[in-house]
Amino acid sequence: MAALLRWLRRNLVVIAGLFTLGYLLLPNVVVTVFSFNRPKGRFNYSWQEFSLDAWKDPCGVADMCGSLSLSLQIATWATIGATVLGTMIAFALVRYRFRARGAINSLIFLPMAMPEVVMAASLLTLFLNMGAQLGFWTVLIAHIMFCLSFVVTAVKARVMSMDPRLEQAAQDLYAGPVQTFLRVTLPIAAPGIAAGALLAFALSFDDFIITNFNAGSTVTFPMFVWGSAQRGTPVQINVIGTAMFLVAVLLVLAGMLIGRRRTKQAR
């Protein structure tokens, strides 16, 4: 018993972490299991029998793949826009001193702290007062606006930890501003930029509240899932969710392998 208690004390953090990870991944496991289900009714909420029908025809539900394609397009463009703007804002806030810098630093966190329904209603009011037609472009602008803060925060943390002596060394070796940025600054800041971009893509693809307020007749994948849940949940939704989860896991594993390879090469 004493040996067991000592082992638990030594590994308590690891055990707690594994339980937490299992709890977080439990919904993904349920979605994956029910993607192989053949429900007898409209709702895919109880297990009936194993089937591969949904995996053989993931676009078998009308308009589902169309909404998925639209969500991917919006998330891609929102990620590009938010990453470019957020990276420039992060460098400006860290590297330069100007008036209202402190106020801008505080305002950057407002979209992260503000309830989504408040931001959605505010953006809808803005678009209506401007006379803009609700649709693809209003959703894209809204997604860039609320993803921007997350990108700035991620890139800013990376830029603040950069050693300025590395850039000074490049300049001492007669590297120009553009060459220094491309060969020294950008590679060092790349992990923060990539983290901000991935976070922006996930937030944009998954968003429902802000999209629902500003979409008009445009239907994204989260809106399609919400509408389908009112009439019946097709198994293909679980298939798409499982596929997205597997892609995310593969990207994380690929990033880990690349990082380990670079660490070994550096040694």
C-alpha cells in the first residue's frame, strides 16, 4: 500500500492529465462511433447496427457538402486576412512606440472577452447601417474581425520572446532589412504565426453565433448542422466531423515530427 501511494504521488499530475485528456476527447469518440451507425429513424442518437453506408456516400445529404465547401472557403480567407493583419499589428505593438499604444493593447482583448452574441448584434447593426447585403462577404468580414485578436495575441507572445541580437547580427553581416526579415525574423516568428493561423481557421470554421446573425441566406456547415438537428441528424454529419478531427490530429503529429527532426538537426 505504501509503495502504491508513493507511485500515485509521483505520477499524480500525469494521471490527472490523462483523465482530463480522455474527458476532452470523449465527444470525439462518440462522434466517430456513431459515424458507423445505421439509425432506424431520423435521429442518430442511439446505436442500432454497424454500417459503412455514410462513409461510402458522405455527400448523400442534400446541400451538406455545399455548406461544408462554403465554410472551408470562408475559414481559409478569414485565416489569411486575420493572419496577415494580425502579424503586422503584433510587430507594430511590440517593436514601435506610438500614441495610444497602451489603449490599442487593451482594445485587442475586447473581442476575446466580449460575448459573441453582443459582437454579432453589433456587426449586424453596422452592416445594416452601411446598407450592406448580408451574405458571404459580411460573414467573411465578421470572421476576420473576431479572429484578429487571437492572431495578434499568439504572434505578439512569440515576437516578445525573440532575441533582438539575432537581427542585429544579421545587419552587422550586411543583410538588408528585407533579407533580415525573411531569413531571421520571419523564421523565428513562424511558430507563433502558424499557431495564430490554425486557431483562426478553427474558430472561423466552427463559428455559429456571429455567422447566424450576419449570414443572410448563406448557410455554412455549423448552420446546416443546427438546422438538421431540428429535423433529424444524418449520419454524414458524424462522418464529416470524424474526418475533420482526423485531419487535425494528422497535422499535429506532422508538426511534432517536423519539430523533432529540426531539433535533431540543430544538435
